[in-house]
Amino acid sequence: DAGVIQSPRHEVTEMGQEVTLRCKPISGHDYLFWYRQTMMRGLELLIYFNNNVPIDDSGMPEDRFSAKMPNASFSTLKIQPSEPRDSAVYFCASRPQGGNTEAFFGQGTRLTVV
Amino acid sequence: GNSVTQMEGPVTLSEEAFLTINCTYTATGYPSLFWYVQYPGEGLQLLLKATKADDKGSNKGFEATYRKETTSFHLEKGSVQVSDSAVYFCALSAYSGGGADGLTFGKGTHLIIQP
């Protein structure tokens, strides 16, 4: 398996624009997570899905953020409108069923909002 | 709620020095514990894990023992190398029977090894 695949790797956009980040989890994994990493706040869990259903979105910072998982092999994280404070590295991760299993991370998308 | 506390860096050591990065946690349920490593420009990679009390995880010369009595999972290595320079994250997953939780991470410790 190629691992968790995220696209794009880098995104530079202007304030106010819509940004869509994409993730393909590892085949067969039941859980998908979106994290945000910044120097100030470290690694934050934004939302996670189980079998394509959102389970906990309490980490989503505001209504400008939304995430979907239309099928088992694809998820998106959308920011609309984007703001400079959204600049961060966004990671997608997936894991199989079972509480003792680790999550596998993608390479991340570095988002810069100017 | 769940939380992980780890020593903040940067931690700077000379090559071949002994390394300890402290990690303590609070959790509900029955946590599994993990150490992840992040090299510059890359995603997080699992370094080692332990799933129950007194388990020892080990990989690439790194070790950590799950200590339930002290709620700790300290990372150690006997002789570090320049290539170990990275950011290290302690994390937990509390499986409470209703399903796996998202991993809760510490803030990360930046390790710098000087030749």
C-alpha cells in the first residue's frame, strides 16, 4: 500500500479564498483523522470519521471549516473563507479498527494564507 | 479528558550521549501509548508503542516502558546519533469500548544532536 496520500503538498492562497485539502486513507482502515500542526498550538485533532461517518468534530475551530468523507477512500477538509491564521500544516491519518492500533500519517499539506 | 505532557525542547545533546524524554499522561478508559517521530518536512512516523501496563516498546535503539503507577512513558536511548535529530511526540489512544479515540498528542520535543 502507498500509505496515506494527501494533496496538495503545498498550497498558497489569498485571504478569503476557498481551500480544499484532500486525503486518501490506507485501504481497509476504518478511521480517518484530520490534524492541524502549528508552532504555537502543536498538533490538534480537528475531526475524525469512523466508517465514513463523522464521530467527533469538536476540534474544528469554526464554521469556516468543514470536512467530508463521501466514501471509504476519500476525504476532504475545506476552509471557506480562508484567513492568515489558518496557515499551518494539515495532516490526515488513518487507522484500522481496534483500540491498540497506531495511526498512519500522510506527508501533510502546508497551507499558507496571505 | 485525555492529555499528554512531555518535556519541551529544544533538547540539545552531543553524539553518543544518553537520551531521556519524559512523558506523562492522564486518560480515561484503557490507553495505549505511542511515540512518534517527525523528521523535517515529513509526516509523523510511529517509533514504538505499548498497549498495556509494564509493556516495553522498542525500535531503532529507542525504548519506553508503560508505567501505569506513575502514568508515564519516558523515551530513552543509550547512545544518540546525529540522524536522531527530529521532533518526538508522545501520544495516547484511550479505547473506552465504544470505539477507538483519536490520538491525543503531547506538544512535541525537538531533539538536536550535535556531532
